[in-house]
Amino acid sequence: MADDYVRPSRRQVLKQGGGVASVAFVSGLAGCSGGGGNGSGGSTEGSNSEAFVPGERDFSGTSITWYHHESGTLPALQESAEIWEEQTGGEVSWEIFSPTQLRDTQSTLFSSQSTEMDIAGYPYQAGARFVAGGHLDELDPYLERMDPAWEQDDFIQRVWDIYGKWDGNQYAIPKKFDLWLMFWNKNHYQEAGLDPESPPETWEQLRSYAEQLNTDDHAGFDQTWVVGQAELNWLQILKTQDVDFYDDNGYPAFWKEENRDIAIQAVQQWRDITQHSSNGYATMSFSGSTSAFTSGNTAMVQKWHAFAPTMLNPEESEVADALGIGLTCGASDGNRQQMLGGWGAGLSAYSDNKEAAFDLLAFTANKENSLRGAREDGQSSARESILNDEQVREAQPWTETALNALDQSF
């Protein structure tokens, strides 16, 4: 739905859609025809050999349109864009949608090779489809020309590669590092006679805890089951038992004879756990599960850690002073695979303003802007120096848990 809201700077928000962040794009674009690949849809500015520092060149008269999803960390990104406008003379317009609306809109724009979108923000899983369709520009020619002070090596290598690298080429810069973690209300634990510092570690313990925590006043456990999340919840149980969704040939590995019993058992495990969830849990959105938890209406949730700032905000959360944060559950043998989510952003292959668009993209991800966003707005950075900053660790107490879980993530 159109929205003419204008911020104090020249940047304008042109569109807003409902909803919050998601990690699952359930349809791809690999079959779209006419992919531009490597910049064929727009100008060839990326071939420029001049070295540069993002935010220090003159882009007066150039307007960049960034398509992104609505989220709690978006204001930090937009604040960085405002600074870029002031320093370069360029202008930034935002098209903001729910994840599902963003997927559909980007599909249409890429299919028509539209020049309307310069920067595409997307959940990292969608990147392979965009690359296969030829819709994203390679970033390596731009990255090679940047001043070393940008410090590409400061990014967590695993996140940098997973979020943006395909077939050896970089197509995106990480914008939101995210892991699926367990959050619990310590007060509810104490009321149920449970140790508030010891969350469940196995799926069976999760069911048991949820049963003990389920009362007339609040549910025992909730989480999001829409926007493709139901499949991921199921996949997580399979991964903790060493079963993949697909094998190397693209065949559904979970339905092979040797894995079929585990796959069926995983469905039953979730059915047993959700016996102690809120009414209507099956249609619970990200905002719905967050609200249920912060209002004290459920005792435990599994969520992307990008929602943690809301849980810790005493103006929005009744559990701010009693929030437990830990790993999600796993198998009885100790296998606790964590789900890795998050968003990256890349250049549309059809953009007419690639040089300015990349400059903006890199500027918003530099150390200074990343540090400010993490300290002041709870932005989840993919830079190691930011995540190890003392003030960031204090403002984002989930950081150590998230970093420790990274090596066990999928």
C-alpha cells in the first residue's frame, strides 16, 4: 500500500507493507528468462578501475532505490543512508515490504528486467536463485577497488561466504546476521519450580518443560509457524539427528527409507510440544509470537535473535528483566544444530546506477555505521570487531551465545 511518509532528510519511504522479517523465500527465480547476469541489464560502471572510499565521492543528481523488508533493524540502515546522502549529494528512496510482498515484487521486477530497483535486500537463501536467473551483479570488481580501510576481513568469514558467495563470486554484503535461539521467561520458570538458568537441551525436555510451564495464565511454548517457518522448524529436528532435507542429487533425503521413521517422528515431536502452545499457534506470525512472549502470555519461544532488542526493551516487554537466552534444543546425543538466517543486499543486474548503488551499499556496512547501529539500534552486525565491542556486548547480551552457535549452524 502506498505511503507518502517523508523523513526529515531527502530520503523518502515510498512504500510500506505489513509483516516482519522472514528467512524463507518459498519460490525462486531461477526459471525467469532474460537474466542480465554480471551487469548486462544496466550500465557497466563496475568496470571503473579507480580506487575509492565509500561515501566520499560526489553522486549529486543520482537517485538510488533500495528494496528491503520491514524489520526492527531497518532504522539503523536508513540512518546510515541519510549520512550517505549528506556526504555524497545522492538521494535514496526506500521500497519497504513484508517478506512475502518483497519476494513477489522482486520477482516481477527481475522478470521484466526493470531498472526501477538498484539495491535488492533479500534473505540469503534467495541469493542462489537470483544468481541462477542472472539478476544480480557480481560485487568483486567493486570490492577490489575499495580502500583497505573498509576492512572486508573484519566480516565473519562464514557469514560473508554463506550470505553472499556463489560459485566463487561475491553477490551480496551481509546486512543482518541472525540465528534461531531459545528465549524464556525466568519468572515463569521459578513459578513452575524449574531452574531459571537451565533451559531445555533436548526435544523431549522441551516437551516436558512446555507441559510444566503451561498454565491458565500463559502457554508453555510458542514460535512462528507461518511464512515458511513450519518447514524450517521440522528441518531443525531432522538436522539434529543428522538428516538433511535433500541429498547431493536433490532427492528428498528425509523420505529415504533409512530416514523415513525419523521424519515422521519429528512431526509427532512437534505435535506433542505444541499441545502446550497458545490457541491458534499454527497461524502465529513473527510479530504474534514476539507479542505473546513479551506480554507474558507464553513462557518460552524460539526466534531469530534479531527480535531480542524488543524483548529487552522495558517499554515494550514485560519480560525485559527476566529474559533467558540460550541455544535451541537438540537430540539426546548432544547434537544441537542451530538455524542460521539473516539478510544480505546486492546490486540488481538491471540498475542504471550501479557505481552509486554499490557505494551506498558498502557505506552502510562500514565499521563506523555498523558500530553505531549495533550500539544504538540493536542492529545485528556481521563484523567481528563490532560483535566484540564492549558496549555492543552489553547492549546485545545474546551475542556470545550466537557466536558460539555459529559453528553448529545450518
